[in-house]
Amino acid sequence: MNFTNKVVLVTGASRGIGKVTAQQFAEQGAQVIVHYNQNRERAEKTLASLAGDSHILMQADLTDPSVAQKLVENTVAQKGRLDVLVNNAGVYLLHRIAEMDYSDWQAVWQTTLAINLLAPANLMFWTIKQMAKQGGGKIVNVSSRGAFRGEPEAPAYGASKAGLNAMSQSLAKALAPQNIFVYVVAPGFVETDMARPVLMGKQGEEIRRQSPLNRLARPEEVAKTVLFLASEGTDFLTGCVVDINGASYLRT
């Protein structure tokens, strides 16, 4: 997988899957745009960890619809093009319906959908405009096992990822004639900071036992799949949703 001179934007790249994905793209020669929202110090550490010296740090609150256009335009202004978009930024917020009042319920839904679904939609809109001008490109969206099996303690999360899957497949059909290809990876639990609160203690052991491998996915495993889909020769996989859950949830 050679990404020499390819420009890759990875959202939520300051930690977890996004950080490792940025690192792997850089190792394969890509010029990486490291996106972050709040934690600049952590994002700078990600930037410093990347192989090569052609990478850029960009801050953006993707819940603001106007920011998506600026992020893509700034990328193109500095790099001249955008070859790969990885929509990785996301949130997982516990909200048990029996334990919440209505205002808190609404707030969690609004936040989750804004970050997990609407932000990728807005960013894809402007990315697609650019990719159409340059003759094509690749988009890889990071979804979740929860889109299929349900998330009883985080229903907004499950719904947002199911929506992301449907949107990705709709756009894959719409954009293939323009040489723009859209893919989805759907991990189960991954060893990341975001998952840590859920994975502590007895619950974590139960989650690990869901896979016959008796462990969670590693960020490196998800990143490798993202790079494979973004590489040359995978055009006919457009619209696919690739499960990365260690056989913890199998669907037909």
C-alpha cells in the first residue's frame, strides 16, 4: 500500500484509531492532515509521531456546519488536493432511557448525531466537490458493530452509526461514476481511550469474552483495514461495510 504524495485527512486523529491511522498513512508516504477539536497538546504529539515532515495540524469543531467547508478548503490551499478522507471522529455517550429526564435525553441525541452523523455528511459534501474536480478520491467512514446489533445503553450511538452506514452506501452508488469510492469499517470494541470507561472491571471482561479471540480489536488492526480500502485496486469494494469485531457479532 503506497500513498506517496497522496493527501489524507483523518478526523479525530489526536488519539485512538485516528492517531494510529494517521501514523500508518504517514509510514506509507502520505501527507497527512491531523484533525483535532479540543486537545491541541495531544494532537501535536500525534503530529510529531508521524514519519516524514510534510504533515499538517488542523483544528475544527465539526459540529459547526460551516467548518467543514473551511477544513477542506484549507487542506486544498496548502496541499493542492485531497485524495483520501477518513471520517473517524466520534463520540460514545451512555444514556440509559430509564434513568434520564427528557432534556438530558435530547441533549445526548443532539450531540451524538451532530458529531457521528451530520459532521461526516457535511465534510463529505465539500470533500466530494473537491474530489470531483481532481478526478476522483476515496472516503473511508468509521462506523461500529453497534449499528447492527443495537446499543441498549447508547441508542443514539447505534442509530448514528447505522445512519452513517446507509449514507455511505447511498453515496457509493451516487459517486462511483465520478471515480469517487466510499467504504465503511465497522469495529467492535477497540482498545482506545474512548472505550476505556466501558471496559473497566467486570464489564470489560464480559466484553472481551464476546470474541472467540478473548480480546478487543487493536487500533492497528482497524487502521490497516482503512489503509487497504483507501489503496489502489479496491474500487469494486465501494459501498462495502467491513466488520472488524473478532467474530463477536456475525451477520448475514
